Amino acid sequence: MTRVAVNGIFLNIEVTGDGPILLLLHGFTRDHRAWEPVLPCLEGYRVLRVDLIGHGRSDSPPDASRYTMAHAVEDLQALLHHLSVARFGLIGYSLGGRVALHLALAAWEQMWGIVIESASPGTKDAAARVARVESDETLAQSIAADGLEAFADRWQGQALFASQSHLSASVLDEQRLQRLENSPVGLGNSLRGMGAGAQDYLLPRLHNIHAPALFLAGALDERYAAAAPVMAATVGAEYAIIRGAGHTTHLEQPDAWASQVVPFLAKHRPE
């Protein structure tokens, strides 16, 4: 693991393998280790996994204004420039998927392929956005007041993750331990600055992405399963709904995830 200075903060990265570069962006409360269940199927690529700001071993600045999608895009672009990466594939899940959408809008010309898993383009209704911002602020305050252990249990207990009930105790324990290693300040500020209510509504702009893309969602995750084909149609891209999976398809059904992602990457990988 390496911590790289970008725009006044340090981002933690993990780079493995050889081949065309793949940038992987994890979801809220996790870090680069969240992708380990599917790393074996990405053999033949140079995989760059990043801990997003406020997560893992990346910095967690106290100023909530440092946590925005615009800043996240600038940080990733600075990181790629530092690493002399001119062209790359992009895979993002949930929060990382929303960051990936913003990055694609800013720099799709650099991308040979984009995979978006269980992410939304944001919320169209202004009142709903305000309500989500308020809800995220309440949750951020509860992290500070109640501590990470109570928050981790509350987060996992959401209906969003009910489909993970079939996973082994060891897998769930590892996921919980990773969440507990985060900074309470980082998670709280991530909610404030990068939550679904705080970001812009992107759907009207997605037609500006002209790179090959694949949108994935789990069939048991009805909201995101409905969003995937809509985004795909807007971009002119592919989509796939994975049976037997909920929100975290790469963890819940890694083989089915690979059956969609690996051929897509192979089809579009650069020579």
C-alpha cells in the first residue's frame, strides 16, 4: 500500500497485476479491500484500488467542504497524473459508482471501459434531495455521538443489505472489521459532502459520456435494478441485472458479477 499526496491530502492506493489499467472505487464505509472477492477474475489487468477520501488509510480532513464530488474527481485526476496514467478502465460501486459517474463526465475520453455497479445518478426531486441531506446529517451526527461500533451495526442492519444474510459469518465479520477501521470524522464528512442528496442530479448529463459502459445491479435491489437500464439507455450502454444479488453484487454473487464484467472488459480492453 502507498499513500500519495494529491491536492493537499494523502490518498491510499494498492496497485497489483500487469496489463491495461483498471481503477476501482469502493462503496461508503469500505476501502480498497472491498474488491478482494473479485480480484482473481481481474488477472491480466493492472488494478489500481483507491481508498476514497475519509475512508481506509486515506486522509480524513476535518473540513466537511473538502468532501465533494468535484474535489473527489480532482483528486483522482491528480492521482492518475502522478502515476502517469493516460488511459484506464473504471469500475465503481455505490458511492464509488457515483464518483465514477462524475469522473466519467469529466474525463470519459481517457476511459476504455466503464462499469457502474449499484449506483444512482442522484435524486431529481429537490425536496427529496433536501430530505436526504437532512437524513445524512443526522446519520453523520450519530456516528460522532454513538461511535463506530453502533453505526456499523446500524448500517449493516438496513434493508439494503438484507440479501447478505446468506453470506458466511467470516465474510460478514471481515466487512464489519473494515468498517470499524474507518475514521468517524471521515465517514461523517463523506455523508455530508458526497451523499446522494448532496450531489447533482446527473441523469440529464449522462448522454455526454461516450465511452463503452456497463451498468450492473442486483435483482433483489429494486431501486438500483430500476435505475441501471435507465442510465444505460441514456448513455447508449449495456446493462445487466444479477439474479440472487442485492446491493453488493460483487460480494454476494462474485461469479455472476464476473460473468458480466470479465467479457465486457475483454471486449473493450486496449491492445
